[in-house]
Amino acid sequence: MYPNPATDAVMVNAVFAAGQPVRYQLLDVSGRLVLAGTLAPSRRLLLTNIPAGLYWLVLRDGVDTKRAPLVIQ
């Protein structure tokens, strides 16, 4: 994912199974859900109105789960 740190959006470049929708969750450091949805085909995730801080981005496609830290400035 890039850029990281991010300000208003990130591009997700993780590889997932073809044809499977990729669901995302953005969790704060306490594990609280901040944002969730299905990743658009552009793989761009908008972060507008998310306060600055450290988060975990969790991506799932029904088969695999990937987790990465994300800093929002």
C-alpha cells in the first residue's frame, strides 16, 4: 500500500484471488472499527475525515486475510 504515511487516500497493491471482492476494515490501535467496505476496482481507498494516527488496514477476499499498519497524517 502506498503512500504510507498517507493523508487523504492510499492505493492497495496486495495480490488477491481473481474475481473475488476484497473487503477492507480500518481499525484504530484499540481495535475499534473506523471504516469498512469493499475495495473499488481502482484499489484506491479514500481516507477523508479520518483523524491522524496509527491504524491497521485489514483486507479479506474470502480466502486470504492481509493486515498492514497504516499511518495517517
